[in-house]
Amino acid sequence: MIGNQASAYTTTAQRDVRDHRRAFKTTGIWFFRGLLLIPFVLMGPEIISAILGRPGAVANISASVADVLGTSTFLIFIAMLAVTPIHTVTGWRWHIILRRDYGIAMFATAATDITLAAITTGDTFPGTVLTRVGGHTFLFAGTLSTLLLVPLVVTANRRAQSWLGRHWKSVQRITYVVWATILLHLFLLFGLTTIFLYAIAVSAPLTFLRVPPVRRWWGATRRTGTARVLRTMVAIVLLGIFAAGFVPLVRELAEKGSAAFVLQAHHD
């Protein structure tokens, strides 16, 4: 009798732990999904003002779109790329669905960015949309990055994965081409300064953890519980390098985004 009660108590306790873990994971997923709304919240007042035809609204968008949506697009892209390395280092799987969500959100943000830029930057880059893109290599690289996202977004579902079969991963590897074109875009735009160097800093650890021998070694030692000290030290170094680039980019978005939001609110 006592044994049955103890067993029932243990089963209930285990069920409670599983329920709490499931609730924590679900909350975490929706928290990170909620972050994807930030660029649209920051640009929302300016976009609404432009739709309503308020004076100076188009000029405000022209001044803010690259700083807010451009930076947001890159941060979302980096967050998407971080999903796999986080799994490699920790073994977590609850966050993997965010890779698809952040990929789709990146496309939505980039498409909004390029659309608003095409509409509002005529004074900065004279000519038609095609002549602007064709006449400036950094615009061409940025536009190419956005266009390359289309097949990734279209195939970011189970139906496409089933239909493409073993070719699905080949399509998804376009992500690395997008990565390269984004870095090229930032280099052409900023040179060997500020934003480009931050982009290199966040890219380096994510690239390192994708190197097949590194990925296999890390996964094998994590599962066997070996080389913990070495893995911890390497993880700290990689996290430090990543933070050196990521934190300034987040700060840049916070400063420019809040300025755009407050500026429009003041005008209203």
C-alpha cells in the first residue's frame, strides 16, 4: 500500500515537472516570437503617417528605414543562424522551431525595408528603382540577399520538405549564399568599420560551430560528458566574441529605433 502511494506520488511529481518544463518552453518560444514585432512597432508610426499623407513623413521614413529595418533584418538573421549552434553546444531542441519563424520574419522585414526604400529614397538615389539598384553595388547586394530569401521562405514547411525530399537541404543551403551577400552588402556600405566589423564578430562563432569536425566533436563529447572544461572555455570565448558584435548592433537598433518612434510621436 505504502509502495503504491509512493509510486503514485513520484509519477505525479514527474508529470508536474514535465508540465512545468513544457510551459516554460512554450513561454520561451512565444517570447522570442514576440521580439520579431519590434521593428514594425518602431517603424509603425512613420508608416502610418506616410499613409495618411502627413508632411515630412516620407522624409522620416527615408532617414530611418535603413537604420531600423536594415539593422533589424540582420539581427533577425543572426538569431536564426544561432539556433543550430545553440543546439550543438547545449543539446536543446525546444527552440529549433524558431529557425523557421525567424527566417520568415527576416524575409518580411527585409521585404518591407526594400519596398519602403524604393518608395522613399528617390532624393538620395535618383532614378528608377532598377537604375538605383544597378548603379550602386551595395544596393544590388542587399536586393540580391532579399531575393535569395524567396526560395527559402517558400520551402520553409513540411509539405515542401516532403516534396523536395533529399533536395530540400540543398535549397536551404542558399542560406549561406544569403549570409555572404549580406556581409558583402555591409562591407560595400560601411567598409572595414563599425557595422561590418560587428557583423564579422557575430558571424565568426556561428561559422566556427558549423565546421563539420567541430560540430561532430562537440556533439560527441556533450553526449558522453567528456571535455567539459575545454568545451566551457571555448564556449565562453565564442560567446564573448559574439556579444562583442551583437550587443552594439542591438544598441544601435535601440537608439535609432527609439529616435524614429519618438520623432514621429513628437510630430504627431
